[in-house]
Amino acid sequence: MTKSKEPNRLLRGLLAEAGWTEDFFARQVNAVAAESGVVMRLDRRSVTHWLAGRRPRSPVPELIAEAISRRLRRPVGLADLGLARPVTGPAAREEPQPEPRSRAADGGTPDADAPPRDVGSVLAGLAQSSESRRRMLSATAYRVAALDVPGWAQATAGPPGLPPWPDPSSAQRLEPGQVVTAEQMVRLFSDLDDSFGGGHARAELSCYLAFDIAPRLHAAGTPALRRRFFKAATQLTYLAAFMCFDDGCHGLGQQYYRAALRLAGENNDPAGYAVALRGMSVQAQSLGHRQHAVHLAESAAAISRGGTGPARQAFFLGQVAVAAAAAGDRHHALTAISAAERRLDQACSGTAADGGGAMGRYHPASLANQEAAVRALLGDRKGAIATLTEAARHRPQRERRSRALGHARLAGLHLDQGELDQAVTVWHAFLDDSAFLTCGRATTAMNALRSRLHPQRTHRAVEQLLIRTATAWTPETVAS
């Protein structure tokens, strides 16, 4: 920690405007950090140090800015808080900072609000090419203000910034083999994600995007070839976003989702844009930002109505239903899930994803999983149990992560119903799959259910189950 010459009056003034006590302020920052999978145990003493003029280590200043911004409902930057990093002198070096740095990771305004940068530069800035870089980016704050994204008409209206088409001064040329390679990498990373979880290869994907995809976004090539390359780039960026979400790095995932939106907009790809919006809705709903989740899901569904098949429309309508149920809108949720079921029936697709590929496979197990979520959110636990049980029977073998998370939810519902033996049986099925996963969501589910089972630890079946979960991961604590 570095110490300034005088107390931080800017921070004190904003804290008074927020109407927060020092203890409550610390808890709010802890909560924002938890959204990115970072465990912090800040308390009133931490706030006292900040008010006295000490600047906490990154990423704490960025998390403070997000907590205050949410409370005051306006953007609050580090300079507004009196927490901007010194630009000269030895005090500027609290800790080594790897290069290249993204503007958002630096605590500055993300590309959503800053003057637009080339999306290739954004992807390069998000590369996780070292362990210290990975740790820094993984703690990026999830920003509620960044959920306000352009609609499809705005996205294709030609915003200022670098054009998506070839740079005449570039000597690089896009070759067919490079496009085929990118398309094959989409399938490779998608299969890895399905089978082993988002944490398995997301650092490798971020580097592939930064060092192989980004430099070719402005390479010369035929329009058809460039459209294929941009589509693959959009899919890979969406995958990076989802893998970050799956691994609990929500701020970083949000930045990848926004980059995917930009790529889809530049490529005039409404389907890709809609899928990225849907991914942002899933993330927002999981973090409790319910109305934002509904708006994003409905925007995605509206874009999809014009030019996608029925199974694809079901993919979007199912998320509308889950988001609406989480927001407490029973009628909207039931209407949307019924519409999704009708669309999937029309598609007559047994296990196919209707061309979804890496950007959202959808089949009967997917629909059943969403129906179960709607039922559970609306209080129908028995119906949710029956539907999740059915979903497990239809889940394709390759979708190990989805099957594991479905079993975790099913075990939790059985516990809610007081059905201990059934919960234990399903939980063993979860462990069979989770042993292969590197996945923050699976780890969170394991720790939550282990905690719930602890009071029953003298039960022999529970005791045996807890032995299997004895090697649970413990998240790192970030000091203030």
C-alpha cells in the first residue's frame, strides 16, 4: 500500500453521498469482488485506511469504483474517488504490472464508455499470457453500467472507430487456410469447454484471440473470406466470454461479451449479436441483476425472430423464460417457456442444435434444463426435480459440464425437499463428472452442497460422500 500526503476527502464525500457506514461500504466492495470469484475480507478498518489517504492494491480501487457507481447510479472513476494511480515517482510502482495492459484492466473506463478502440486491440489487451496477467484480469470488476448495450440497429449504424474492412496500408493478406484454421479452432475450444469446463483452456483461447485472430482482422481478403473469418472470430470471442463466466471471472467475461458484440456488428451478423446478448443475460441473471437480464434476453429474442430457425428461436425464448421467472414475472416466464417448447417441437430436432455450433447448442435437454429452472424459481420444486431428471436422460454424452451442473441443481432440490438419500445418489453422479472439470461453477456447487450436507455428516452415506469432496478448492483471499 502507498500513502498519500493527506486524507482522502473525495472518497469521504462520496461515501457520505452514498449514505453508507464504513462497515457497510466494506461489505459492498466484498460483494462486488465476489462476482468475479475473488474473496476479500475487507472491513471497517480497511475503509479507515483508505479515508486516511492510503491507496489499496489493484483490483480493490476498481471494485470500490464499481460499488460506488452502482449506489449513486452514475459512473464514478478512480480520479473521482481520489484513488487514481500516481503517474510519476517510485510510489507509482506498488507492484509489477505486466504488458500489454487493457484500459479496463488498468482501472480506466472500459471500451463501453471510452473513445472506441479497434476491437483487435481490445482482444490483445485481454490476453492472459502470464500467471500474473491472468490473476490481474481475472479480478476485473463486473460493471452494471456495461449492461446497457446498443440495439442491433445502433450496432450496424457505423459507430466511429476503425473500419472493419481491410486496411489498404496493410501488407498482410487473409488466406483460406487461416480461415479454415480459425473455424476448426472454434470446434476445438467448444468441445474442450463442454467436456472439461471453462477454466481448462481459457488462457490459451485468450492468447489465440490476441496473437492469431486480432492481427488478421484488418488483413486484405475477399469479402466472403473476411465474413467467414469475422464469424469465427465472433464465435471464439463468445466462447472466451462464456468460459470466463463458467470459471467465475465475470468482469473479464463481460468484456469478452462486449467484444463479441462489436465483431458481430462489424460483420453484419445479427445471429452472432443475439447470441452474445443472450450470454450477457445468463451472466446478469446469475449475478442477481434481474431486470437487466430480462431486457438483454428479450433483445436477443427480438433480433432472432427475423432470420433464424425454430430451434434457434427456442434457444432465445428459453432464456427469456428463465430471466422472467428470476424477476418474479410468472406469466411472462410461463408464456415464454411454452413458446420455446413449441418452437423446438416444430424443429423436429432430436439432439441437434439447429446450426448453433459453438454459439449455443440447443436440444431437448437444454429446454428441459430451462424449464426446470423456471419451475424452481416459481416454487414448483417437485416439477423441477422431474424435469431435471428427464434432462439428464437426454443430455449428450460430450456435454459433461452441463450434465454435472444439472446433477448439482438436482441434488440441491432433493435436499430442499428433505430427500437425503436421493440427494446423495445424484451428488455421486455429479462427482463422477466434476472430477474431469476445471470449472468455477462446479466448484461453487460442490462447496455449497458440501456445506449443506455437513449437519448430516454422521449419516453413513453422507459421511462417504463428504470423503469424496474432501479435496475441495478454496478461493484465494485478496488483501486490502
